[in-house]
Amino acid sequence: MRSLAKRFLFAVTFFSLVLISLSSGLVSAISGATVLTTSPIFIDLVGTPGQPASTNLSVQNNGTSPTTISIKLEKFKAYGIHGQAAIYSPGPNDPSMNWVHFSKNNFIAQPNVWNTLKMTINLPPTAALGYYYAVLFSASNNLTVKDKAATFKSANAIFVLVNASSSNEVKKLEVTSFSASKKIYNFLPATFTITIKNPGNIFIAPEGDVYISRRPGGKTIDSLAFNPDLNNVLPNSSRQFSVSWTNGFPVYKDKTLHGQIISNKQGQPIRYLDWNYDKPLSDFRFGKYYANLALVYNDGITEVPVNAVVSFWVIPWTLILELILTILLILAIIGLIIRGFKRGWTNLFDFAKPKKGTSRHGRPKNF
């Protein structure tokens, strides 16, 4: 029996060591993969058919050793309404893939050094409207690890949008939805969602502001920049934008630690109510407000305005409820104090009254 127990213990120890060595090897292999940083995220290019258009792309090796970086050209299209891009291979029958050339397709990148290469698109005279390229960068020592749980594949992309100017361009934007995330907010922030559709045939970057007022078209209380990064809406697609109003007090803010947002177990940011007493009393938000969207885009001839409005309320009902409960508690305490005083005076008067059958000075009465 003792010998069997020793064998079992040895087997468990052996397999544990094997698992530890395998897992540590996998972690070291994955951690050894090179992390790349590319810049910028996207580029808008306007070109003339029959003439080349070019731009610079930058990539940095954030690893600890030199690595070979390879470049692959793909295309992309809109995916969903939140600005995601779906990268795909267009196939050999797409002539626009042959228009693109890079100053270098493979190169050795030293650690923590930015590398710049030139991308040139030789637009033929027949080029027209938009072309949407995805330039993928990958390092030679990046691993692809596949198992039942996950797939890890490393590649960075720069999205290049090329507008081959054409008289056939149709530039048009429509606001299909403008709404507040709630009808009634307890406290700020108030978040607004704008969905914009591009029914035209070329990408457009909408610009504008959201103005906060007490009534439609009234005096502006605050203004919020809409699409400050000039993100594009691709043709025949819709894109959703969000704008938040945070200027006021009190306002919910995300908890941070060393600049990083702290999340709960569900992955949601943990928030706290911030009271900024340095703000003037006029920044205390209470009542009905209007958000006025003033959007503008260029249709190739002039600036076209698009307007929309939505109303919402800011009612700090938890604060009001706490105030009501506090007032009721104070009134209850005052009521108890008054009742106590009344009982005390009544007892005092009862004590001062002569008892039945006695004189005022407490002596028995004579009959």
C-alpha cells in the first residue's frame, strides 16, 4: 500500500512539472511576439485620375530585438454602424490592387524606432470615385497559436481612403436618428446618439456641433463638438456617433487608477458622483433641456446644413428624495421635542396642583 501511494505521488508530481514547463514555454513564446504600432489609423487621399497619389505610413517595433516586418495589401468595407472595418481580399479581378506600390515591402525594424515608407497609388485615367485599401503590417516572429479556447494572430492595419475625383460623385448625408440615451437623467452625463446614413457613392466626414439650450433654438448653455476626429461615413452605409454632455455638477465620472479606468466584474466602468463646488450655481443642472444638432457636410459645391433636435430632463430625484426624507426626519424630531415639552409642562402643572382632600399647602382640610 505504501509503495502504491509513493508511485501515485511520483506520477502526480511528474505530470505537474510537465504541465508547468509546457505552459511556461507557451507564455514565453507568446510574450516573445513583437508588438507593432502603426500611424496614422486612417488616411484620406484625394487624387486626380491619370496622376499618382501618395502618402507616408509609419510603423514601430515595440519589441526588444530586431524583426522583419512584412506588408500585405487588402481592402476594407464598413462593418456595422459603429465604425468597424471588415478587411477582405478583393480577388485577382480587381485592377485597383495593381495600382498600389510601396517603397519597401519587407524590411528589418530595430526596437523602438519609427520606420516610414511611402505608399503610391497610380490612378489610371479611368479611375473614379472611392477606393478603400487596408495596409497590413506583421512581424516575422509573431506567432499564431490555435487551441480550443482562442486564436491569437497579430497584425496592424492602416486604412487608406482614396477619392479619385469624378464628376459622377454624389455626396449626400442623412440624419436617420438623433436621440438621448434616457428621457430623464438623475445626474449628468447626458449621452446623445446620432446615426448618419450616406446614400451617395463617395465617403464623407460630417462636421458640426450639438448645442444645449432650455428651448429649441434658444440661448446656448453649452456646445459639444460632433465628430472632432473627422471620421468618415462610407457610401451606402450608416454610422453611429456618440456625444456626451458632462459640463455641470454633480456629474458621474469613471474611477481611474494611474490613468486607467477601473471596471467591475462585468467589465463595466465603476463610476462615482463628483461634486465640483468650484463651479458656479448656474452649472447645477435641473429641469428640461434641448439638444440641437447642427451638422454640415460639403456636397462638392457648397456646405449643406442638417439639423435635428431632441429634448430630455435632468431631475436629481435621488437628491430630492434624500432632501424630503431629511426634512421629514427633522419634522419628526421637532414633533417629538414639542410633545416632550408639552408632557413636561403638564406634569409640572399637575405637581403644582393640591391633591384632593388637602389644602393648598398640603395640610388636611377641616370638615
